[in-house]
Amino acid sequence: MPGERLTYEERQRIAAGLAARLSYAEIAHRLGRPRSTIIREVARNGGAHAYRANQAQQATKWRSRRRKPVPQPVAPAAGSRGGEPLARHEFEAGFAEMMTRTGVPAMMAKVLACLFTSETGSLTAAELVARLRVSPASVSKAVAWLEQRGLVGRERDGRRERYLIDDHVWYQAWLASVQSMAQWAEFAQRGADLFGAGTAAGARLHATSQFFQHLGHDMIQAAEHWRQTLSAR
């Protein structure tokens, strides 16, 4: 069992354990799984406060599709036009610059642009290092940032680790944002209860909690509408 993927029933038990405030070690013991497996599972699916078994199961299904290795990119040819290498290279650079202007850190934007424009939507760390001409540490930091926001996943490719995006990347990123909203709402309400409804701080925190609760609810509805629309195509 330790080497097998988590089942939906196990994810439900993880969610129940978190709700009961059990430690990762205790949850792992009850499931007969390594503690590191539980930590990774929870971390990649919203954290202890936002972990949901159904969302984690759906995200895993999307990540489970194996990707074929991609060839090393061909150097752009001078004077190429249209869909040839030079135009693709210029688009990739412009795509990353656009993301940077809209708030994505520069290195994270470059990694995401590379993944979007790769044939399979996946690259190894070595391929990203070669393509961007940066250090492995820079790639690792960028991938961690993107993964935390639901934009990038990981899978094993033999001895290597492959980073990937798929057709549902924005749905996953949206769900990650919903989980962040839930954490804001929960923590703000905790503060409201602590300070009391009759205080200015308590009222302010309660209003904040209500805002994020309503925003998260609307975001879930929008994401579900998109999922149904995509499934109907």
C-alpha cells in the first residue's frame, strides 16, 4: 500500500482526521501510509484548513495523465516567420512579459510560459534550466510558487520529476484561490469571535469574514459552471 496512490476513501479519512485535529503522524498511522505522503497530499490540496477530499480526488485525476517526454527545443532560425521557431520564441517571451505586468513574478512567468508553449505541457527541471538558461535553484523556486497556486503539477518520469500543466489548469488555480478565500474567512471570523461583535475590531473582522465567504461561494459556482460547460463540449 505505501507505494500506491491514495484512494478517495483514504482522502475522506484524511479530511476527517484533519477536522478532528489529528496530527499528520496519527493520520498516517491509521491509514498505514508514510507521514510524508499525508503531508504532501494535504500541502498540494489547499493545506490543513482547506483540504477537501472530493477536490483532492478530482485534482489527482487530472494530474495522473502521463506525459510523453518532449525533445529539446530547436534554436530559433534567423528570419523564421509564422509558426516557425522565431515567432514561437517571441510569443513565449511576450507571454511571460504580459504575465509579469499582471502580477506574476518574472521567473515564475517564464516557467509558466515555457510549459504553456511546450507540445505536451510538461518539462523536466533540466529541460527548463536549459531552455531558460537559469540555475536549477531558480527553477525549483519558481515551480514551488506555481504549484502552491494550483498552476503546476508534478509527476514521476522514471528517475526524473516532470512539471506539467493540463487543460484544467485554470480550474485548478481557481479552486486554489477558493481555498485561500476559505482560510481568510475562517481566520477573520476567529478574530471576530475573539474581539467580540460589540467592538470595532470585531465588527471589521466579521465583515471581512462575510466578504470572503460570499466571494468563495460565488467563485465555486463560477468554477462549477465552467466545468459543466467544458464537459458538455
